[in-house]
Amino acid sequence: MSALEKALPGFAKTARAHATLATVQVYEVHPGSTPPGGLRRAARPDPQPGPHEVVIRVRATSLNYRDHMIANGQYFTPLTRPTIPLSDGAGEVTAVGAGVTRFQKGDRVAGTFFQVWFDGPPSRRHPALGVPLDGMLAESVVLHEQGVVRIPDHLSFEEAATLPCAGVTAWNALMFSGARVKPGDTVLCLGTGGVSMFGLQFAVAAGARVIVTSSSDEKLELAAGLGASNVINYKRTPEWEKEVARLTGGRGVEHILEIGGAGSLNRSFESLGFGGQVALIGFLAGQAATINPIPLMMKGGCLRGIGVGSTAMFEAMNQAIAVNQIKPIVGKVFCFEQAAEAYACLASGDFVGKVVITV
């Protein structure tokens, strides 16, 4: 026994207790590195809830293009410390802190992208999970109760883990604007990623016609099976805005889920009908281009930037998912030990819908 242990009888007991503190397995992304080398497994102290907080045993997480950018040092908000990645995850509540009224142990839940934008229009930039806040690629996490929602009973944890970013983004774009989708509208979904597939499912449930673009006939076939009325292979039809005009009898579409960004905006403006809305969501086709806004102006159209959504939007979306028995499209599933492979799959684009990691 050391002199310190003899002088302080409680020291040895305390030291042993700290040495055996419960930990949980997590992944961290480190500043200045890229996956798979930048994605490192680590142990963190088992999270404990504070006032109005809940502990969630994470069962599944999903990836977004944002997560690829963060890991590669390309995101708008740079990493400043080792950070647990991924904004999206679902699991069950295992502990609640003082004052919690929204949840109890055993509830099946998902975290919200923003912590915490509960309701109303965005008044400031709320911090998001995955950066700057620690995210969901962990065995357990602790979140504020207002940044958590119950998940529909008919969904698996894998399916529910796809909802927080892609699902809420599509819902915000199509259902929470002044020009929300109504029966008989036509919606153009660019690509077959998570947001576009949710947009397809929500639009079909609302009674709208949906046109989907992709470079893959196989992915377009899957989209048609989900209810797309028309599909366009943009590799064979690079001027796809002309095909949209043909398919709509020259009228154009009422809603566009614009995933491409600056690189495809001009074609989206040409595809839009009078009084329509372009929901600007991503920038997969590039962040810089010469953009001509005249067609948008002449059509009285609207370009609306979408930044995911609030807890209230998430809860409203979940009600619609439950009523319509919508099942999110899970393209690929990886186990916790295969997190690096999941990132590689996301980067390859070789999937439809969402890439999921089970925990």
C-alpha cells in the first residue's frame, strides 16, 4: 500500500471505484483525420441523466451525407475535439432525470437532429447532434427530453433510426410550408437517397403524383415500386427538365426536392410550374455554379432553404407515418463493429434510402 493510501484510508476504495466505473462503447471522429482512420472506437463514462434529461440505450443509428462531410473535414462546422458522430439514432429510455414528464423507462424513442428546437419558426441556429454536440454512434446517450420523440409502434429501431434528419427534412419541405402538398400536385424528387425516398412516400400518401430522377435503372425501378408515377434516368436524359415538361404537358411541377444544389438549380427552375416551390436541401451536384433566377421569378415560384425541422414537426410526421403505416427504406445495414464499412457504403452511393448501423 502506498504512503498516500495509508494516509487517506478512503483513497484506495475511491481509486478502485473509479477504476471500475461503468463505461459505454462509442465511436469518435477526430479533427484532421478521415475515415476509416479518423473513426475510432473508444470508451466513455456511462451517461447519467440530469434534470429534464433521459438516457437512451441506442439500438440503431443511420448516416447522412453530412456525416461523410464531417468525417472528411468538409463540413461548415469544423471539429474541435473528438466527437461522437451521427445525428440519427433510436433506442429505448433506460433512465430519466428529475422533472422529466414526457417519457418513462422503456419508451421507444429517437433523438431529434437539433437540441433543442421544440416548436415554432427557427429563431437561431440550434446545435445539432454529431457536430457540435456528441451524436448517436454510441451504446448509450443522454438527451434533453424536449429533444426526444416517441417512435411509431410498427417501426423497427433500424427503420426509426432513419427518421431524425432525412425524414423530418422531407416532411418540413412538403408539409410545413405555405404551399404544402395536396392531392393532384406533382412532386419532383431528385435522386433516391433518404430525403428523396421519404419525400416520395409522403407525397404518395398525400395523393400527389411523383417523378423521380436517378442515374441507375435499378434504383428507379425501386422508386416505381414505391409509387413513383414516372422516372427519369438523368444519365440518358441529361436535360431532364425537358422530360419533366413533357411528362407534365408543359405545366411543370408544384414541388421539387432539390438535393443537387447549385449544380442543378437551373434545371429545377425550368422544371417548376407557376407558383411552385423548390425546397433546397442539399448540394450533391456542387456548391458553385452560375444560377439564373429569372425562370423562378417569371413563374412566381419560391426557393426555400430547408434545415431539417423541430421536435413538433418530428412528432407530427410520426403521426402521419403511423396512420399511413409508412415503412422507411433501409438500403444497407451494418453492425456496430462495421461502422467504417458503413461510412464507405455511404460514400459510394451504392444504396437506396438509408444506410443503418445497429448498436
